[in-house]
Amino acid sequence: MLSRPFVVIILGLVQGVTEFLPISSSGHLILAQRLLGVSFPGVTFEVVVHFGSLLAIILVFWREILQVLRAFSRGVAILIKGKSPSFAGEQLAAWRFAWLIILGCIPTSIMGVFLDPIFEHLFSSVNVVGIMLVLTGTILWSIEQKRGMGGKGIRQMGPLDALFIGFAQGCAIMPGLSRSGTTIAGALYRGLDRNTAMRYSFLLALPTIAGASLFKLREIVMAVAGAELTLMDYGLGLVVAAATGVVAIKILFRILKEGRLYLFGYYCWAVGFLVLGINLFCP
């Protein structure tokens, strides 16, 4: 029988790596629990380790986050005074970035509120994970076949781009469908350059993960109070997910820059078909 801290560390590692590498953290958490012979009911533990991923994003992008927050707060203060913000250079880019993130959150939030009750029961379905991993692999492979993409930066990115990427992120509610994979693929499909696609994908994840954590806060408190897992268990999973997440982000940056995102497509196909095959012949 595996000790609970060991299980928590393994699941934290799985979350930290798979949240940022486009291979679906939710799907791999479900598979890891099945392989380890454990089960944490609901999505409470997943939300907590996702918060660890949020910390990883902050650690990597903290300078850009501060820049966006400063530009946004200054711009809003000017608007409140009845004036029109007149930014230039990096401040203008940060001001635009802030509003594009807000726009991207709209479809994600709507889909999260209305679809979460429908999809939450799918988190116990290994077949769904297998199918969605195959779909993730197909998305990653197909987007890399579109050559000549990638001319748009933040200054060229428009509202429709943000809404499309936000919709892609909302679809990743499905377990096995990678959030980072769908948002980066969506950004590349809309013609964003690879660096902008990566930055927008991860900064868009900040309010999304924070919102999901707040939305599930009551469940988290009840789970801790009910001794399903101890507060130390949750904290350990969070720290491990954050530390490994930082490493995973840097790895993805390099792979995306080299145009090798399709490699994760092959991985997702292999795991997805393997899961479906095992579940079919050894249910």
C-alpha cells in the first residue's frame, strides 16, 4: 500500500509537468490515480494542484504580469477620470494585452459555469480521457502542418483572436483535452507568432485557474474538514506542482520555438489509443 504523501508527490509531479506540456493534466491525473490505485472523489485535489500551476506561471512571467497590471490599473484610473488613455510603446502593448486577456476569459467563464456540472462526472471516465487525448494529438499534429503561420504579435492581435482562443480554452474542460495545447494551437491557427501564442496562452490561464479555484473553494474547505486529505497533503501537492511547472514551461518554450509541437501529438495518440485498448480488453 503506497503512503499518502508519496501518492500526493507523484500526482503533484504529474500535474506540474502535464499542465504546461500539451498532453492534458486532468487526463493524466485520472490515469495516474487509476494506476496508483487511489481515488480522490470530485475535482477538489485537481483544483488545488492547478493552483500550484498558477504559482509556476507567476514565477516565470512575473515581470510581464506586473507590467500588464500596472498598465491596466493606470488605464482604468484615467478612464474613471473621464479621459482617454494615451499609451505608447511597451505600455500600449501591456494595455492591449490586459484587455485581450479579459476578452479571452469571457467564453471560458461562460463555458465553465454552464458546462462544468455536465462534464464533472466525466472525470471518472477513462474512455473519455483516451478519446480526448487522441483529439489533442490530432490538434497538435495538424497545427504544425500549417506552414507560414505566425506573423501577428500583441499589437496585431484582435478581439476575435482573443475570443477564439478563450473558446478553445473553455473546451479544455473535457478531461484529456489539453488546455495549453488547445490554446496555443488556437493562437497559432489565428496567425499569432509562437512567442505571442505561448505568452498569451499562459497569461490567459492565470484568471482562469484563479477563478476555478475560487469557484471550488467551498468544496476544498469541506474536503479538508472532512479529512479526505489533510491540509499538508494539499500543500505538498501544490508545492510539487509549482516547482515542476516552472521546469515544464521552460521546456515547452524551447520545443515550441523549434516548431516541434507535433511531437506531443504522437505522444497523445500513443497514450490515448493505449488507454482505449486496455480499457476495452481489460475493463
